[in-house]
Amino acid sequence: MLLADDHTLVVEGLAKILESEFDPVGTAENGRELLRLAEELKPDVVLLDISMPLLNGLDACKQLIKTSPQAKVIFVTMHADADYVAEAFRAGGSGYLLKRSAASELVDAIHEVLKGRCYVTPLVTREALGPLLGGNGADTRKLSSTLTSRQREVLQLVAEGRSVKEIAALLKISAKTVEFHKCALMERLDIHTTAELTRYAIKHGLIAV
């Protein structure tokens, strides 16, 4: 089991809860470290926060299920509204819990997911489940289809205060390509300043405050 959260106390708490029944093999403090460790450690289950530095949990999950298809992803997050729940399952997640869920519920969720089932905490409202059950999903398109995966990556890194050169190095693309993506996402969102980009990223859980 691999634990991914940028708060050390959360990771240590999760490890303590799980060590009697499961085998935590590693921890990651950001989305890119998670992807690297998952390829190396090949975990059966990944517990993943949504708001993660360098690469948010939603985009990390999308990449993870391609590079480590054996891993089942359970999101453990503070976000309880419909956009995040629907996006988590669209990204390939198998479970969704809140950080205020009981420890016993987390253990139950892991067992359910290991049996090939999906798990959603009862703390999530019926409205949040609507898009997953075939209801009106108009609002959930904000995260999944407004921007491309690469644009979301650039947006997150810009909002975290990274320079164009740093972003280019992290994503292994040229500085010109970074500028292109930045301009494209600003045009698509009708946003004109880095401060506005940052507010958008916070609102959609791409970075934490």
C-alpha cells in the first residue's frame, strides 16, 4: 500500500491505522513522487489526496492507472462536493473517503476495493452522487473537459509560483511550449493574470491554500 499526502501528520496517522492489517510500503509528498514510487514499489492500493503539490491527485490518478494498472486508488480528501467525487471516479479511482471518515471505514473501504468493488463514503451527499448515477452532470465538466491534461499540469505549476523554466524542466518540454499552454488555458478560461489563474486553481482543488 502506498500513501500519498503532502501533510506528514496525515500520512503517519494513516500508516498507524493500517499497519495492523496491511503493509504500507511507502509514502509520497507530491503527485510526481507518487508516480515514481508506484512504478518502483508496485502497490496493490494507493491512498491519495486530491490537493497535492507538483501534480494534483486527479491527474496523478489518470497517469497512475496507465503506468501501474494493478493499483487500486482510493481518494482520501477534504473535498465532499459533486465535482470532486465525480472527477475522482472519472480519473480511475475505486474509492472515495473524506478525511473526517472513521478509521474503521477506511479499513472497510480498502477491503471492498480489493474485492473489485467501488466504495463511496456515506458522508458524501446524495447530490454529489447524482452525476455518478446518471444524473445531471453539467457542473462536473468544469474540471474534466474545460482544460486538457497538460493545461491542468501547467496551470497547477503556474499557480504554485513556478517559473516557466522550472515548469519546462518538470514537464520535460520547452519553455516555448509552456508559454503556449499558459496562453491557451488563459484564453480558454477568459483569465488574464497569474493571480486569476491561481484563484481558479484553488477553487478547483488543483492546489491547496
